[in-house]
Amino acid sequence: MAMAEPRKLRGHKATATCCISSRDRPGLVVTSGEDGCVCWFDLRCKDVQFTIDVGTEPVSSLCFKTGNEDILYASHGNEIKSFDVHMLSAGSWKPLESYSYNKDEVNQVVCNGRSSFLASADDSGDVKVPELFSVQFIPWRPWEVITGGLDAKLVLWDFSKGRSQKIIDFSSDNSGQCLNPAFVHSIAVPEMDMVGKLDKICAVARATKDPCNNHTNHSSTTITCDDASPFRRVTSLSFASCSSSLSLPSKSLKPLSTSLLSLSFLNCPSLSPPKHLPISLRSFSAVSSFHRHHGLSGVYLARLVNLTHLSIFSVPVSASGLYVVLGNMRNITSLTISSANLPGKIPKAFHSNLTYIDLSNNILTGPLRPSITLLTDLKSLNLSRNSLSGEIPNKIGDLTLLKNLSLASNRFSGPVPSSVSSLSQLTHLDLCGNRLNGVVPSFFSGMKSLRHLNLADNSFRGVLPFNESFIKNLEFFQVRGNSGLCYNNTVLSWKLNLGIAPCDKYGLPLSSPPQKQKEEEEEDYDEDDDGDGDGDGDKKEEKHGSTNKVVLGVAIALSSFVFFIVFLILLAKWSLLSK
């Protein structure tokens, strides 16, 4: 017999987290999701019957009250709420009761067979079990519960006595494990009327797949583990080119809260950022991801207080300023927030460990504060494509380890500080697209490590102070777009194509356009180099000059004739008027 196509129940706006079915009313299914809602479905109908808005946090677990399935318990965060489905008031649901006894986020909530006890398992690890993932009452002994947690142990508790009765340790089974170690994920206990038929006390679900041994080349997820014994721990997760169906539920990273050091997302625009990131993270990277979910907030990133590397590229970051993100990141050494529409000003203070800063292509404003110049270990600074203004601080020369400095496409004005000459290790300097003025400093030619120099599109003036050997030693050199700047054509050849005019005898740019001047010089240059054809050249020049004289003579003759005709006409009219 062919299997029927599964039905898809649609009602949540985010990932579904829990699903329970009614025992007393076949066809009734209740689901919860990360959108903080509970949806009721009748499988005889097409659409959701009604939705309960529990709160803003994800709803992690559901259960019916035993004997009265009109009462529903729902957990969200560390709180549990109960609802009566017959008490819809003014289009909203008001909870009957609310319980806030759990210290951490509730993973599961259950009601015992006599509806006299409600139990919940949370992440705080109370009753000496680390991170309880599941809890179930034993129907025929309602004072006993079974719990399972991240320690891979199944524990039978007599809560009337406050102690455990039996412990089953699954960690000794080395058939495989996942996420430090093979934790107990879910427990199912039969109802009273099924005990005799099943002859089983409970069923346990646990994670057994070992991601550390997953070497599938086609997977978009890369997992790195350590070499710990007896259980390896996941230390790095990388998601790339994510499919639109991929999701990360709020609890998916919690088992890694003590081991995960690196998390990265590359080209995952349909993915929502995880609700809670492990505080253990040392490196977090997001490139071209989370677009459909409005990017990341500064407060969200600020929670990652142990980060040493933060890299955000082409992901919107909503924050009032950079200080919101960096305030508590005291160990940060590498910072990239680029193409993120980040507003605000350069912070008044940075953490001194920083060696790499890239804040390019944002909407930063204001001056380049001296706080930057206090980062004596800084090796790369990229503030290009912002709206920064004012003068470049003279103390920029204190950054003696700097190798890359890009301030391009801002609104900086004033001269280039003389202290730049102290940056002996500088290889890349880009100051193009600003309002810098004054003369081009001659000290650039003495910076032996310099390979990239871009001074284009500014307001520099005077004579370019470089010789040809310095320019040819550079891998990139640009000075075009400075209308007051010129070059000495006895020192530099037009073949360098500098994009500026040659100087006159007063050190000012010649009025003729550079291209026209280039053509004239090229013509002279060709004539000088043609040593064997001097006679021919003279003949060509003489012929060319004769042709010009003929044309000029004809033009003069025609002009004189036209003038004479006009004169005769005017003279005739004057004669008629005088009569």
C-alpha cells in the first residue's frame, strides 16, 4: 500500500519547537514555536483553529493537564503559563496561572497522572544534574520522576524523599556521541493502561551521531572538534551557502556552551541569527548573512565578551555607535565591521589589544580621535568610505607597527602630517577621495617599505617631489584628480601617465590639458628619435606648412570679397536715403 503524502501544518512564523497530540480528542494537534506562539490544529480542517500568543521568547515545551485537555501548560524562558482554551477574552489570551520557579530556560514541562504535580527540567542543572533536557512522571508512582540530561545519565527520583533511586549511565556506550557527550534528549513513559502490554518502563532518545567523524564534502556545515578523551568536544562550527530550509533553533547551540570557540556564517541570507550565542566564543564571523532578518544588533554582539576576533561584512548592524559593540570586549584583537551601515563616531577609547581594525564602508562621522593613535600594537587600520572629517592627527606616527593605512573616500582636510614619515613599516597608504591640501610630502620617497601610494582626488598643489625610480618601484601609484598639482617634465616622463599637467617655469600647471600636451610632446619625441629620416621629416614639415599657407590665403580672399559686397549694398542704400 502506498504511503499517503504527509500533511503540512502551517501557522508559525518561526521554527516549530514542540508538538503534542490529544489523547481524548483524536485529530487535535498543538504546536509551539520560536515566535512565542501556540497553534491549535484539527486535522479535519485545513487551517489553524486558533493561536495563543504566550510571549516574546520561544515556547520550548507543551503539555495538557491530565484529565482536562482544555487546560494547557506552556513554557517560555524560565516561566510556565497555563491557559484555558475556552477563555478567549477580547481577542487575547490571559493565562490562568504563571510559575517562575526555574532558574534558567525550561526545556520540558510535564504533568503527572493525577494532575497534582507539575515538573519542569531546565538548564540550571538543579538536583545535581547538569542541563536537564527531559523529565517524565511515572504514572503508577506519581511521586517518582525520570530525568535525563547532558551528562548522558538517566536518573530515577523519589522527590518525596529528595534523592535519586537509580542511575543509568549511557556515557559508557561508545557507539557514538554528539555534542559532548551522548546526552539524553527525550524520555517517553507509557500510560497506565499500556504498562501491561508494553512491559517497558520508558524509552530514551539520545544523540548518537558523531559530527566529528563527518567528512562529507557536500555538506555546507564544517565541524571541528578537539582531541579530548573520552569524549571529543565541538570547538568550531562553520555554515556556508546555507539553503533556505536551514534553521538554528534557540537550543541548538546550548550543548556547546562550554566548548564552542568559533562560529561563522558565510552567504546565509535566509538564516535567522541564533537567539543565544555561547559566551565561550572567541571568534564570530558573519558575511552576507541574516539579510532577511534585518541583520544583527549591537546589543546582541556586545554579549560576546570573550571574543578575540569579530568579523562582520555585508550584514547590517543596528547600533547607536561602535562603543555599544566593543564596550565589554576586553580581549578583542581583530575587529571588522564593514559594509554594515554602522553609524556614530570613532569611540573615545579602544581596548589596547587591537592589532587589526576594518570599519570601511559605513556611515561613521566626526573626527579621527586620538584614541586610535594609542593602539601601539595596531598593524592595519581601514576607515575608508565613511564620512569622517577634520585633520589627520599628527600622532598617527605613534603607530610604528602600522603596515596598512586606508583613509580613502572621507572628508579629511589639511596637510598630510609629517609624523607619517615615522611609519617605517607602512606598505599600503591610501588617502584618495578626501580634501587634503598643501604640497605632497617629499618624505614618501624615503619610506623604503611603501608599495602602494594613492593620493588621487584631493587638493594637493605644487610640484610632485618624486623621481621616476621611486614611482617605478611602487606597485601602485595614483595622483590624478589634483588640479593644482604638476610634474617637472625634465625629471618625469609623460609616459608615466600621471593624470596631472606638467609644470611651467613658475612651478604651476600648464593651462593646456594634459592629453593635448602629451600629444605635442609625443610628436616632438618621435621627430627627435628618427635620426635617419631628418630630410624626410623636413620635407613633410615644409609640405605641411605650404598647405596651411594656401588654406589661409583662400580664407582671407573669401572674407575680403564678402566684405566688399556688403559694403556696396550699404553704400547703395545710403545713396537712396540721401535723395
